[in-house]
Amino acid sequence: FPVTIKFGWNIAKNNVLFGTGLDSFGTYDSFYRGIGLDNLPDTFTNDAHNLYLQMFATGGILLLISFSMVIIISIHSLVVLLRDKAPATEISLGFSITEIFIIHSLSTFYILHSQ
């Protein structure tokens, strides 16, 4: 696993309910980097590996559930479009937006900086 996943997981599992606070991943990066992670390069990151882990680490399980609901509602809306036999352009647009959002959220979006 990438190092940022391990950092993010360490932060999240020690701050499950409310997280560390929005936009605070970089603040806690150096503190949680040493928990079970030895011989790491001297780097700094302000973001977790992906958006879900970022939300869990900084906002806790409450923010992760809220954020996940946005995705579930998007998928549900797409299913409704398909069920109601909406025009192909609406289905294509709904599918594209949902897929782009999900893929972007799962992708790596951090940048490592030398300290």
C-alpha cells in the first residue's frame, strides 16, 4: 500500500467518530507517520491517498457516511433514469457524471513534498 494510505488509516482509526478536523491531514501526518511505519522517506503530505480516506481521517465516520450518501443518491438517480426509460442523452450524462465522480474519488490525489 502507498504510505499515505497507512498514514490516513492510522489517523482515522485513532479518531473514528469526528476525525482530526477538516483540512488537518498535513498537521497530523508527522505525528501518525511513526505508528508502525519505520524506515520511511522524509516526506510530507497534506492529503490522504484518496478522497474517502481523506474524509474518514479528517471528518470521522460521520463525514464519511454523509459523503457516501452523495454517491449512493447519485447511483440511485441513475437507476431511476434507467427504470423510467429516460432519453439516452440523460442516461449518458448521468452515468458519465457518476462514474467520473467515483473514479476521481478513488484515485490518488496527493503530492509529496520534501521537508
